[in-house]
Amino acid sequence: MKYFLTSLILIFVITACDNSIDENENNVNNTNNINNTNNANNINNINNINNINNVNNVNNVNNSNNTNNINNSNNTNNVNPETNTKVDLLFVIDNSLSMENEQANLINNFNLMVQSLNEEGGELPDIHVGITSTDLGASPYNIPGCPTSGGDNGLLLKGIDNSCINPSGQNYIVDVKPQGCNISQDEEGETCLSHDCLVANCDIAGEPDGLQLYLDENGCPRCRNYADETLPEVFSCNADLGIQGCGFEQPLEALKLTFDGSNQENLGFYRSGAKFAVVIISDEDDCSAASNEIFSTEQNEIGSTLGPLSSFRCTEFGVVCDEDWNRLVPGGEKLMHNCISRPQSDYSSLLHPISRYINFLTTSPTGPGYSLDSITAAALAGPFTGNLSVVLNQVDIPAVASSCISAETGDGAIPAVRIKEFVSALTPSNQTPLFHSICEENYGPSLELFAQKILQ
């Protein structure tokens, strides 16, 4: 079911790294044996194990107080936790009336994304996961379904009415590796055999205070702001935003607002030096309004300046094609060719140009200044191949025909012209944009691919 307009977006980025030490137990019984070139071959070979490049680090292995780790060095890797990759992953989720099944699909398959992040990087990266909605309201107009001025305003959310218990202390999930301690893993790097990490090792620069030390399913220490649940379980509550959001979805502007320093709930989510990943999920195209006149209820006739109050306004005043728009739709259907988002120079546009968001993320002095190779943008939205079909809906007002239909629910999705342009603009020219159909029966394979691309 649709109400005027629906959309959902998400963002996510993850990276990971792993250092290993492979020592010969016969050569590392004590510092004298290490320093003896006959036993250790030479100091340079010893000092370059695990890229540590510090003679004292090698010569003092006996001071680690863990003879088992030393004596079994052929079977274990000593990990330096301070080199793990950082990923700030943002999901922008459409919470309008038609998105219940799509939210459930995302939640049910997020665990596959986490598994892929672990497998691709050998371990989970130092990750922040944040969720916001596409709801920015329709102020100053009172539109059914858009009662809140400003909507969620780009705030990071913990489910409906921020009702989720986890995470604690922040409105975003933190799951990072402790620093300043030793962790021994098996030679495959999959299981942690021992560690000397304490809660004090969760006092990490750039991370929020109060993180607690936990062991993950592989026995590896992690610093988290959530307890008694797995990461997918915490996400499942946080990403359940309900379906009471405004039907004029504005995922791109919501993304930009997550960086707004006035949103106290978001402080600390974005970290210097972290990769940035964003996933947008929506069954409508972006309607990020440059002028709130697009939501006006004062003119609603087919021949008025804005036409009937519906999501078709977002298409007419946000997209341009070879043919001119005709709301009367002679013959009941009109094919529009070579459609693109309206650029900033287009006087007919009532939406922000896509360039606003690309420039903000990469080059604007007021933005985060990401390099393109540190951004992964992805979307689950209505497929778009260049053309749009305009039809008359049940009440004889113009609408863009769905470009896909869910086999499970029968729900359709509007071609996401603007969202696809955004994702494509942030994708290297030699790669395929991570723009997948929201009508997929199972989001698992798409989420797995998104995770792989984040860590490449």
C-alpha cells in the first residue's frame, strides 16, 4: 500500500585489518636466544615479524607474562588491536506507510551482512552503525502522515520512539576492538585463544566513554555499548522504525542532516579516518525539497502550478526527460525517455540537486571531506533504466508506474532516478553501482555484496 510517497535508505561502511606474529618456539625461549643470530637467523628477521619494527618489542617477549603464547607461537598469531579498520555505517530507512515488509526483509537479513564483514576482513571492523529515517516532515503544511515539523530531522534512532534498550549511552551502535593489549589467535585468525585486555583498554580516543569489554562468539574481546544481545539483534530493534513516517521521503537530505552538529544524539558517530558507508532503502524516489512549496495544500487542481498533492510532484519538479510533463496523460499512459534529475541550473526544480550531496560529502569545507575511495554508497530502491512510464491512478491523477512488483507482497516501487544518480556518482567508473531492487524477495545476497565492497 502506498500513501503518496514512500522511501527508505540506509548507509554502511566496514573495514578490518589483522596483524600476525609467527615465531619459532625453539628460537624464542628467552631474550638471549632471540638476540643470538645462530638461533634467530638475524635481528632484522625477528624485528620484522608482524610489522612491529621495534627490537625492544621482540627482545621483551618474555615480559609478556604469557609463556604459553610464546611457546606455542607456531600455532598462534599475536594481534595488534590498534590497527583495525574503522567503518561508520549509516542506514537511511523509509518509514512511510508501505514499508513494513521491506523493513522486515532488511532486519531478517542483516546478520548475513555482519557475517560477510567478518569473512571479508577476517574479523569485524571497528564499526559504528547508525539508523535514521527518510521523514523530514512537510512543514509548514499540515499533511496527513506528516504531522511533525521537521520529522526526524536526520537524528539517529533507536527504533520507534527510541524505545530500544540497546545501545546504551548513544543512539548508535559501537562495536570496536580494545587497544593497548595482546590478543592471541589460532593460525587461521578465526578464534581467539587468550588475551590480556581489560575494561581500561576500552578507553579509546575517538570512541564514547563507558564502553564495556565483552567476548564475541569467537572468544575475541570487543568494546561495546550494548549488552545481552548480538549485533544483529540490536540492529533488529533499532531498524524497526514503524510505518508512520511522512510519505514525502527525503533520504538524501536526511543523510546530510545526520552530520549536523546541532543533533546531540549523533555526536561521535562519525570518526576521523573512518570509512563511510551508506545504504538507502526506499520504494519511492528522493524528494529532498529545496522549497517546501512543493508540499503546498493551497493548490490541488490538475491545472494548478503544482498539480494535485501527491508524490508525482517530486518527479515532475525533480526530474526532467526528453518530453515535457503532461498531467492529463492522453491515452492513459505516456512513456518518458532519457530521464535525469534536474540540475541546480534548472529553474523548474523544487528539489535540491544531487550535486549538493556529492559535494557535501567530498569537497565542501563544511562537510566531512571524504575521499571517493573511502565512501561506499548503496541502495535498495525501485529499478531505473533511463525511462519512466506515467499513468493515471485510481483517482485519475498522474503517477509514475512501478518499475518492480514484490512477488511476496504485491507491493510496487517507483523508479528511483535521483537515488540511483547519487549512488552512481559515488561509485568508481570501473565498478557497477550498488543499486539493487527493493522488490527482491531476499535482501541477503545484496547485503553480503554491500559488505564485501565496503572492505575492498
